Amino acid sequence: MLISLQETRGFTLILVPGLSQFSPSNMADISVVSGDICTKLGEGPTWDAATQKLFFVDALAYSVHVLDVETGKAKNYQLDGIVGCVVPRKRGGSVILACERTIRFLDLETGQQEIVATVDEDKPENHFNDGKCDPVGRFWVGTKGRETGAGILPPEQGSLFSLNGDRKLTKWIDKITISNGMTWSLDKKTFYYIDTVTSKIDAFDYDHEAGAISNRRTAVQIDPALGYPDGMTIDSEGMLWVAMYDGWKVVSFNPVSGAMLRKVDMPVAKVTSCCWGGPNLDELFVTCESLRLSPEEKKTQPLAGSVFRIKNLGTHGSPAKAFDG
């Protein structure tokens, strides 16, 4: 894919040929907002409306980043293992995160960490992957097995957990291969969830008061030609936006009909996750990977590892929930 790069106020505007064929996304514009940060495996973007900052992780660099998307400046925190996701806490000045098999609090002023839960004691090679908070503020996060080779994963080793404000941990699903994107319907009655290797988005009945899920079924069957479904978010119309790993794109689906609605081409192949942010929550922030690229692929993807902002999509999201604990 050929791309045109233009420097604009210290950021890079990306003109992607072919975007115009996917109406109405032809008016979208994409820019790099991550400044000097180049992630090995960018993941878990979360917009904090209170601070107007973007939180995300570099899973394989063992780091958490708090980014000012207007200046490209970030505060960075180093951890001691693979970090899957990060979410601000309701009390402020602190976040909840998933690192290796532990759920931790991280004080953003002191850098002090507190381990609050450990999972998969019988599977020491497992580690956490994607996660976020539900409409009540419970932290949901899943695990996966560790790669035994390039792209080789032990099947069905992962599980999905939730942690509520009083630190009660519950396991909801097991036999997951790559626990990934998740979000909740606008009416708080449905939980959407991705196990990447299945090439589908599953739906569950969701009891937001009890924080329970049940009645698993397929909401969207994804054409493997689009790539592998990774991280996910939902817009103000209840449509799902999914990062397609090895697919060069973000794709929107209707979870009721299962239909694909829109595609936004990206200048990188390994698109990993996305979230809504910005003052009006109408900007889509997108993470990606740079590590598992050949030398030739790196030449054709000079922006791999960046965090992108997509504007003019004609829709918006809702504020991300902080952890209620």
C-alpha cells in the first residue's frame, strides 16, 4: 500500500489511497499523535475524559503510557512483564492494569504498584491480554497462553475474569485461545466479546446490576480475508468498531444484523485496538504493532508502532468507565 505523509504542526497526516471507496469514511483523516513513541505492541487504548489524556500500553516493552495527544508528550511507566491493558481508577491519580497473571494498581505520581489479584495459578505461562471496565466500573480482562513460537499459541488456555470494586474476582469463561476485544451495548443488556482465533464477535446476555453474563451466541461472523479481529469499541449508534490485525484496517459492524458497515484503511498491517476520545468523543484512537514485521515490511510501513487519530467519521462514542475501586 502506498501512503503519502505530510507534516502538520509536528504531527503526520496520512493520505491513504483507496479510503474513498468506503463511503462514508472517505472524509476521514488519519494522523499520528504518539510523538517519539514507537511501540513494539501497542494495545489497550483508553481515553480519560477527566484529564483529556490517552492511556495505552506497549505490551512487549512492559510499559504504560499516558499521552497528551495534542503535544505528543507522554508520561511513561516501566513494568516487569507483559502488560495487557490499563484503565484509570475512579478515585483519580491511579490506574488498574493487567500485567502477566496479576491485576495491579499503579500510582501515577509515585509509580508504586499494588498487586490485588492473581489468576491462572495452574497455568504459569499464561498472561493477561485485553480488558476494560463495564458500565458499572467492574474491570473485565482475559488471559491467553504464551507463544511457543512466532504466532504459535497453545489453544484454549485462556479465561475471562471480572474484578469488582471490593476486589472480588470471578471467572466467567474458560477454553479461550486469545481473549481480546470487549464492549457493552448502549442499553447495558449485551456484552460483546472476541476470541481472536474464532473470527467472530460473540454476544452474551449481560446483567449490569449483578455483573453476570450468560447465553453466549455469535453476533458477527467475520470474513478471514479482513484480518483477525482484535480490540473493539462501540459508537453512539450501537455499532461495533473492530481493529483487524494483519488486515490493514478498522472495520465497523452492526451487531444486530451481523453486517459489515464501513472500512477505514490504515497505513499499517497489524492494527491492534481502538477507542473513542477527544473533547467530543468523536475521534477514534488506534494502536498497532511494529515488532513482528520483516525488514521489507518495515520499509513499507514506516509508521508501524504509532498511535493514530482518525477524525471525521461522522459518529462518536461514550466516556470510558473508570474502575470503581
